[in-house]
Amino acid sequence: MQIMVNIGGYKRPLTIHDGGSIWELKFGFNRKLIDEIKSMEGARWKPEKKCWTIVKSDRNTFALEYLRGAPVFKAFDSPLMVDAPRRSLMIHQVEMYQHAITRRQSVLACEMGTGKTLVAIEAMEWAVKQWPDADSWYVGPRSGVTAVGRELIKWQSKIQPKMYTYDGLISHMKVHSGVAPRIAILDESSKIKTPTSQRSQAALHLATAMRAEYGDQFLLILMSGTPAPKTPVDWWHQAEVARPGYLREGTVQKFKNRLCIIEQRESMSGGTYPHIVSWKDDANKCDVCGEYESDERHINNNIAAVDNLHNFVPSINEVRLVEERLSGLVLIKFKKDCLDLPDKTYEIINIKPTIEIVRAAKLINKTSGRAIEALTRMRELSDGFLYEEVKIGEETCPACDGNKEFEQKVRDMTVEDSPENYDRLYKDSMAPCDFCSRTGKVDKTERQKNELGSPKDAALINLLDEAEEFGRCMVWAGFTGSIDRITEIVMQEGWSVLRVDGRGLRGVDAMGNELETNELLAAMDGSDPNRAELFDKHQKLCIVGHPLAGGMAYTFTMSPLCIYYSNDFSGEARMQSEDRGHRAGMDTNRGYRVIDLIHLPSDQLVLNNLKIKKKLQGLTMGELQDNLDKAVI
């Protein structure tokens, strides 16, 4: 089959041969067309056939149709449908709703607290009117399933989707043999940002099945307040699930190569690996080395480059251009543009370590074999404890299964190395097990927590005293050991606790009596109609949790205070968790404070890392550079 493609303002012939799972492409030499083909999924040059091959896929079909001049972007460029939702929504929510039902395949990259869940409910109800027999699925993190279940009841939804966690989706897709749903909501879609993960593959398989079953007559909405929480590359797979081919690059690595400067570095094993030198996030950076023009590596007199010296080459701010490239598929909304909320107030409480802690920190730094080990133990020490592995017995060696030796493949040097002898090149041989030192047994250990105490405890108690005035508080920490300690302190100070740390919700009062978790969730939700009654019942209530477990989907607007006893390195968890209380329903007169307790240098190092991640995401979502530079985090 031959088609005509638009390249450089001219029509060029392109011959496509069906090669089973691939397409073979032949065309006259044209550099621009070669670049287009190379950007496609699975692009390979076959010198023996003198042709290019690409895999058969939705994204490559989309790309070829675009080259042909077909209006593949029409659905994403057309004006939004004028359709009134059933409920009374805010103006920005109406736009989100109309974007979702017009595009049919879209991403709502709207900040936490802008009302995405209600928009999704409205969009699903609209879709059921179009396709009355449509099946609908909601997929999200475990906390999202809990929170959205409450929202469906609260808003008296006319649709009850099948609810899956992302792990549940993986299991279900392995056994599901029926038709794909016609309506699907992928909430907190940053969970599927990694193309190779099982949850990402399951989500892509679901979206592909929907397109195969219904063409473009279905509804698929991805939603996230933190779409690129780690790097700008996080956008690629989410866009691929929503509409394969919308981004030109056929793989995440090609997308990464466009957004940053990469160099090959030698590894300790003698091989090489790609290292990110710099993100292309500033047009004043050099396109060769990623440094600014004043850097000593640049020569300014146009002399030919010598050794590692080179002329300064201005770059393009590719990170900022991500927003423009996703326009139409992605709708971005910030709370500051939609809601009349007070700004978050960021505070840092610097805590002086004791002499004993300083000595312990120096010892850790001196005795740790690796930098990551030292950093982890320093973070534990800052929170007032250290984990250690304690021997509690012995167990069978997992390497040799107690046999003291194991079977391995050994090259048989008597056999000639040739393709026909492939099956005979290696023979089985028994080798002594070094893992257990040929004893068949290894130590069985248990991780135990060695409590040391931390000056952070006194700072936390002071903040709890301040919070007694309004009776609501959130405290986040990066370790289970820290969460255990915080829970004890909060209960000792007479507060009830709702613990959200990945082991399920658990509510207790100051005396340790079990409390109903749904009731405590309602007591922290400022929009709950029974909030006054619940406040009288639970006058001092504190959320204690890990940002990864409790930082998504929940609404804690009754708390004007968000405390970070410690952080982990997840930018997504940080951004999500600090917005649990900063949303519609909060007390705007009281404001909203975010406080970090900084004890050892490791605390500041983690916080600085989180700042960088938030800045990069802000660039891809179109925030102004000067505003980002002024942001505290």
C-alpha cells in the first residue's frame, strides 16, 4: 500500500508493507521523513531489505494518519461542548466537565482541591445517558477507593462504578475475559507514570481494549493533581494511555532525550550508562553542557573547541514546552486561579541537636559503607531512633535450599561454540554455596527499633499545644518508627488519632480505645453536614501518617495545620499530602500553615530535593518561572 505524506510542505510517497506484527516502510531519501520515522515506536532500519520497520500499534497508526494529513487532532482542537452538568458546579469545574466529555480521552491535571472527583461523577453520568448499557470502572490508589466511595454517597451519584485499586486492576486484567468497559476513570494517574510497571501496563491494556472495542465512542479520564511528581518525563506514559501518539516520541527514552542533556558515563563494571547532565529548563543554558554562558568550559572568541572546551550554544526550554505540546489532551488548573483560598504559609522550625546526637551522627557517617546507607540512618537518627537487624535464630539457606551446594551452568570447553551446538555448550554442575558458607543455614533476623529520643518531640508538643485552640492537626513522617513515636506523643497529649500509614486506617482515642474510622474521616472534612456534631464528639483529633499512604484523595479541611516531622524523597507524596487541608471547605479566616521540623542536615537535604521536583513539575504545567523561584517549596 502506498500513501502520500506531508513532509516539509511537500507530498512524498511512502510504501507500507504488512509484515505481520510490524509494518515495513520504504521511501526515497528524505532527512525530515527519516526523523519522523525514527521517532515512532519500535523504529528499526533493516539494511538487508533497505527499509524501516515499526510495530503495529495505536500510536504508530495515529502518527501515520497525521503524516497523511488526516484530522487526527480534530477532537482535541475543537471547541468544548456546551452542556450543563446536573449539579451546580463552580466555573472551573464546568470547564473540566466539558473538556472531559468533549475530548472523550483526556487528562485532568488539576491541583488537589479543585474538585476533580465531582467532575468525574458528572462526566460518568453524562456518558451513561449516551450509552445506557455502558459498564464503568473507577481505578485509583487504596485511599482513593475509600474517599471516592464516600463521595459517591455524598453526591447521591446515579452511577456506581466498579471500584479497583491499581493492584486490583493488575489482578483483574489477568483473568478478565469480557468486553472492556465503556467508561473508565484512572484517578491519581501519576501512579501509572512508569511504562514498565505492571500497573502502567494494565492501564495501557485497558485503554487499548476500550479503543479497539468502541473506536472513539467511549469515555476515558485520567486525573492527577501531581502529574509529574518526580521528573517531566512522568508525563509520557500518562499521555500514551490517554491518547497514544499525541506526543511525537515513540518511547519514554526518546522523550527523555528531548527534555534533557545526557552523556554516557563509565560504570564501575566497565560498561556505560546514560547520565542526566541537566534538564533543558532554561533557554540561558548551553545545549551542549547544560551550564550557563559564564561557565569556564565556554570559549567566547569562536575558536574551534579544544578538549572539553566548546562554544556556548543557546538551548530551548523544552520542559516549558511540554505544556504547549499537551494542550488539548490535558487540562491544567491551579487552585490559585479557581478558588478564593488564602496562600499556604510555609515555616521551618530549626532544632538544635544534642551533643549525643551529633556524636552518633558522626559515627554513622564514619562507619557506613555507602552514602545511601549513611543518609537513611541519619534520617532515622534525626527522628529519634535507629533500626537494627537482630538475630533471632537460624533458617534454611534460600540459595541452596539447605543442600550446602547448588546447581549451576558451566561452559563445556570440549564442545565447539557454534549455533548448532547451542544446547550442548553448557552443562549442569554442582558448586558449593558461599551464601551460607556451606552450612545450609543462615541467620534469621528481625528488624528492631532502638529508641534514642529526638528534640523534635518537644517541638511537636509545643505545636500540639497551639493546635488545641482549633482541635485539628495533621502530622506526617517518613518512617513507620517515627509514626509509632508520634502516635504515642499525640495520645499522651490527650488527642484522638486517625492513623494512615499503609497498614489500613486505624482510629483510637487518647486512652487507646478503638474509634470508627469513617466517623473520624467525616470529622476532618469541613464540607460534611454533620461537622459541628462531630467536632463536639471529637474535640481534639490528629491525623498521623506517612505522606505516601495518607497523602492522596482524603479531605482534611478541618485542620489548618500541617506538620512534617520528617519527609521522604517522594515529591508526589509531599505535594499531595500538604494539600489535604488546603481546599474548599477550609476556614479561610484561620489560614493554612505548613511546618517542617529540621533537625539534622539530612532533613534539609530531603526538603531541598523535594523543592527541585516541585519546580520541574510546575514548569511543565505552565507556572511562571518567577513565581517558582519565589516559592518556599
